[in-house]
Amino acid sequence: MLEVEDLVTSYGAVRALDAVSLSTKDGAITAVLGANGAGKTTLLRTIGGLVAPDSGRVRFDGTDVTGWPADRLTRNGLVHVPETGGVITEMTVEENLRLGALWRRDRADRAAALREVLELFPPLAERRNKLAATLSGGERQMLAIGRALMSRPRLLLLDEPSLGLAPLITLRILQVIEDLRAATGLTVLLVEQNARSALSVADHGFVLSLGKVVATDRAEDLLADDQLRHAYLGF
Ligand code: ATP
């Protein structure tokens, strides 16, 4: 599904990704973990077409998509939900959702996608005509994910969906991701600082430190590795 090979991304003199390689399987949830500044956001931004890498390759379903802009990736099934979600607070919930499918030509298809997303997130259905500014943090995160789902992606890049949320709300959001994967076979690359919650839903994990992959394993094996947890995952 996704193959990242020797990706190097810099901001001026700061090398944020230092030859990162990783891959995900179809229909798997893969967690990218690591401390602040490890390079997790940069990795998603580079895969998602928001930052150009210095070198390396990103392949999606066998196609080399390195350097493709975000809108082209979206149209081809790879959607990035950024850290802050990018919800437009001056617009209603429904208007925000519709933005996610503006590029789709088929009206009936857009309407079906809207119905599906509203079914998936009942709090959004209840607040459909309310301004996004009135939503709680958890609901805004649902809206950001819902908008991404409007384009029916095959691969979702999710950056810190738990940021600023209470643990219970975080679990609920991760549960929806897990249900979606089970129902639709969606593949997810999930960036989290909250390693414990991320590994509770992920199949595999990669641990980044200072721009390098320092560990990769099945989620349960990462959770069971005390030394690794203490050194890199903070719990
Ligand atoms: P966080 O959880 O804090 O978002 P992260 O693991 O996502 O951390 P990145 O945000 O990718 O890490 O940052 C990786 C490195 O790149 C850090 O050293 C950071 O200071 C640097 N960096 C990130 N964004 C920029 C930028 N726009 N300009 C300069 N340096 C940056």
C-alpha cells in the first residue's frame, strides 16, 4: 500500500527526517511514535505532499507519488488529516464535510458519502447545521476525520488525533478508526505522542527518534518491550 524509502526532509539546516524507510500493509493500522520533535509530523507532511523531500521515495499502491501535491494525492485516495484538523470554524459542520468531496463530480456519490459520515459520527449529525466553532475538541477532531472520509480514501494519514483531548474521547475516536478499518478495509498511518492508546488499536508501529526509525515491530511486541517504552515512548 504505502512504501517510504530513505526519505530525507530538511528545514534549512535542520534534518527532520534522516533516511526514513517504512511500509504499511493493506487494511492495517500503523502507528508512528516518538517524542516531541522526532519527525512524526514532518513524515506525514512529506508523504501528504505538503513538504518536498530532499531525497527518497514515496510509493502508493505501486505508483511513485513523491512530490505530488496534496490535492492530487487526495483525488487518488491518499488523504492527510493535519495535526490541528484544519476545520473551518466559520462554516457549519455540513459545509465543512462537503468541502472534503468538492472535487467529486458525481452528486449522488457526494450525498451518499455525507450520509455515511453522519452515520459514523452521530454527534456531527446532531450538530449538522451548527457552526464548527461551537463544537468541542473531540467533535472537531471527528469533523476533521469525517471531512477526510468524504473523499473515500484508501489511505488515511492521521496526525495526532488525540491532541488536547480527554483520554475517553481519544479512545472513542480511535475506536471509530478501528471500526472503519474493519468495515471498509481502510489503511491508516497514525501519528501519536500518546503511544499507549495508539498501540491499543494499531497492528504495527514504527518508533522515530531524531528523524530516524529506531524500532519497528508488531504493536503488542512494542508494548511488551519495557526498555523501548521507557527510552522512547514515555510510559
Ligand atoms: P511534535 O509531536 O512536536 O509535532 P514531531 O515528532 O511531529 O513532533 P516534527 O514536528 O516533525 O516532529 O519536527 C521534527 C524536527 O523538525 C524538529 O527538530 C523541529 O524543531 C523541526 N521543525 C519542524 N517544523 C519545522 C519548521 N517549519 N521549520 C523549522 N524546523 C522545523
